[in-house]
Amino acid sequence: MKRLLSFIVLALSLVIPAMAQDVVAFEFSDGIDNAALKSRMEQQISQLLTAINRAESIGTDINYSGIDIDNMASQSIGMLWNNAHFRICDDDIVEHCLTLKDKHGAPRGYKVMNIAVEMKPQNASYTDELNQEVTIDMDRTGRITDFNITIGLQQYTRLMKEGVDLEDQYRRELILNYVEQFRTAYNNKDMKFLDAIFSEDALIITGKVVRRVKTEVGLRPEISYTPMGKQKYLANLKRTFAANSYINVRFDDIRIRRHGAKPNYYGVTLTQEWNSQRYNDKGILFLVWDFSDEQAPKIHVRTWQPMETPEDEVFNLQSVKLP
């Protein structure tokens, strides 16, 4: 019995410090005045980040017991987890609380950004950046509703400041949230989300440089474009997902423009960097978002062009015919 007790004490002495190293304390620096709601959200975020670290330490799935999190958020985390485990970099996080507003300016939820994570790949084929940032969304009650790889607070703030009215700011907020989900969907190989976000008659165009023509100012690339419909694009994407053990997509240099004559349409231009087991590239991505159904906005057009595309040839809202 004495030897058994000694063994238990020794085991606990090894486990307890390891568990303590997994604990993450989270606090909002500012951005929310409701003390009770602030405390609840801080507790929920702390528990979630701690659960992620504990799962990474022992190599298991994440245990959401005691955490108020909806299925969308847990599924998003789970798909990220299947792609590559990750660990929260800091054990004491203090961040600003962003308030998400509806088109009338009323609060509809909250967001925290800039949570640094270190990716912990499960196999040697993963060669992308190990240091990334995630964002967590919550509803008005403090329930965790979404979890995505973030575009970064600086870009988010800049793009929101460009909104001309409450409706424009609301739609920009939705677009940025969908852009985060869009990027995460590629990384998670989430065909269900990608099928839902494209309209049934979506136009997808990809370009490639076929040759370079000498001009008075130097060599100018000649680009060949291939158009396709939604179903063919998704079928190609499904094969790409199956052929690669991991996919990591990054978006940068995001620009949002509202159509002057058709305010339900928004053009979003991004730099997309695609890294995967078998293929890597960097190009200019252009998306046309259709807010005709505000409850379910869709991507109406998606184009990809090489980075060397001349500026006067880059697709924009005037390049495409809208309904």
C-alpha cells in the first residue's frame, strides 16, 4: 500500500505541473462596459484556450466540457485540429473587445483578435508558417460562436473605417468575417462551407501567364483565362484537397469596394498565398459578394490572376457583368 501511495504521489507530481503549464488566463483590456458579460466572456475564452493547450499536451481531441460553445465554432476548431494541432503561445492574454454591430448600429456580438498560436503539425509534410493568429467570435450572451485564422487587427480596423454608413459598415463586417471563414474553409478542406458560399450560377475564372511580350516599357505578360462554373470548380477543388495532406491559405492586402449603382454588390480584392504539399502559388484574388439576400450573402464571381498581372488588367467591379 505504501509503495502504491508513493507511486500515486509521484504521478500527481508529474501531471499537476504539466496541467498548470496549459492554463491560459484571458482578460479584456477595454471595449466592453457590462461587467457581468465581460467576466463571462473572459471565463469562456480562458477555458477554451486552456482546453486547446491541454489537448495539445496529451495529444487528444479538445474537451469542451463546461464551455458555452455552439456547433459551428467547435466544428471549425475540430477541422483545424485535424489539419494540424496548435498551441496558444501566451499564458496571460490581454486584448481589446471588438463590438460587432447590425446595420442599425446595435450590438449583435463581440470579437477578440490577435491570439497567437503555434502550429504543431502531425507529419513532416507541413512546411508552412508555424506562427499564426486566430480570432474568436461571441454572441450577445457571451457564447462562443466562431473560431478562425485571423486576417489581422490592423487590416480589420482600416477596412471598417472606410465604411460610409451603418449599412456599409455592417456589410463590411460580414465580409471580413466571411473572408476569415473562407480562408479557414480552404485550410480545413471544408467542402460544405465552400458549396454554400458560392451562388449556383457563380463564375470562376483563373489566369496563367502563357508568354511575355516585349513592349516599349519592357516585357508585359500575356495571360490566358479559363472560365468555369461552380460545380466544375468544386470538383477540381475536391481532387486538390484529396491529393494534399495539408493546405494553408493566407490572405493579405484586402480591399473592399461597394458598387456605386448596385449597392448590394461588393468587390473584394486580396492577395492570396496558397501553400500545400504539392503546389504553392501567390496571386490576386477578386470576389464579388452579392447581398441581395442579406441573411445568406453569396460569392457571385471569383477570379484568380498571377501577381505579375498589369494593374490595368486586374479584375474589378467594372470588369464583370452583374444581374
